[in-house]
Amino acid sequence: MLIWRGYGFTVPLIVLSVCLVLQYSLDAMFYKGYYTFSKWPVSVALFIAAIPVWFLGKKINENAERILLDTKTNQEVKIVNTHSLFWLRMEYWALILVVVGIINFVH
């Protein structure tokens, strides 16, 4: 795929689901629109979403490379089957989410 490979599409799904759960929780606890008017909940949602993205990415990408032997040429062929989003492996998206969360919180 051009945008994702393997299970890379789960990164935005995880982020969106964490944001929605946090939004509904905070709006129910405080007042309607609290999530929208405060900037810290978005940063917290990105930090929380980074945790499953990191561990899921590390788990499913740990056996991503296989080396096969070509019987005709007796050469080794490396096959890489990674799970990525926009050409970045899933576990790297966790770092991006943390950085974006910090920038959102500071700015």
C-alpha cells in the first residue's frame, strides 16, 4: 500500500479511539466541551496512545525479516515484511506521538 503496510493502519485507529474515550470521559466528569476547550487532554491522549502503538509495533515487527535461499543461484534473499504507516514502522509512530503531545502541551 502507499499509505500503510500490514497493520500500520491501526496507528490512527488507536489514536482516534483513545482520543474519543478520553473526550467522552472528561466531558462526562467535568462539563460538555471540556476536552475541546482545554489543551492538556489532547496531549495526554497522545501520550496514552503512544503506549499501545509502541508495544504493538515492537511485537508485530520483531520477526519482520526473513532470509531465504534461492535454489537456482544459491544466493540469500532477504524478505522484509514490516507494518508501517507512511513508510515509518509502527513503533516509531509512538515517538512521533510523544513529540507531538509535548509540542501541543508547550505551545
